[in-house]
Amino acid sequence: MSLKKHIGHGETIQLKFGIGEVYLVLMFLFWSLIFGGIIYFFRNNSFLFIPPLIAWGLLCIYLLTIYFTTHYFVTEKKIYRKTGVFWKKIIDAKKDQISDISVVQGFLDRYFFYTGTIKINTAGGPSIEIILEKVQRPYFIRKEISRIWHS
């Protein structure tokens, strides 16, 4: 998918990333085990295994949709967050307006999924403007953003 149509004139994408692959795989395995156990429990009943099977299928579609439609990218001038399938949402912040880039990692994010949340706050804003969730190696990404903008 081309992200160039979403950036400003004269900008080039310097860094592109999204939701971490480890998060996707581990969530898929976790929910497969949960729903697999439920389906196995109801295996002898003629129709009781169908609702958990449908729920597992819908959850897999949801995880894949979120993974493939969430894009984060950085240019020389801005940082962008693009999400959505049927309706798209693009949030951006100019590097000159950004006052703080912080990383938050909970226990599971840090030790199991190897992901974190990057929070970007702009000057004058009362709250966090852009939240980049489930980013693989968030401290490295924050350092790369700083390198791109300060080189």
C-alpha cells in the first residue's frame, strides 16, 4: 500500500512501522489455545462447538485487520498514524510542535510481546495527541525518530 499520498509535498518517508509481529503471533496462539480448549470441550455435542469456532474466526479476522491496517510513519517534518479499513483516520503532528515523546511498557508488553506504546504530546495540547500502540522495540523506534529529526 502506498503511504505517499498521505504525506505533504516535499516529504519523504524516513521510517515506517506498525503493530509488532510478535504481538500478533502470540495473541493468535493465546486465543487459539483458549478457543481450541472450548471447542474440544464441546466436541461431542452436535452444534455447541460452532459458536466458539465462529468467535475464534472473527477474532482472527479482527487481529489481522488491525495488523494490516495500522501504519505508523515518520518523515523529515511530521509523524503520522493511519488506521482504518472502511473509513480511514490519519493523525499527524509536526516535529516543531512535538514537546515530548514517551514510551510506556506494561509487564506483558515488555516481557512477553516485546512491544510498547509510544505517546507523542504536542505543545499546547492538554493531552497526548498521537498514541502508537503495540510498537515492536519502542525505545529503538523513539531513538530512530530522534536520529531522523536531528540529523
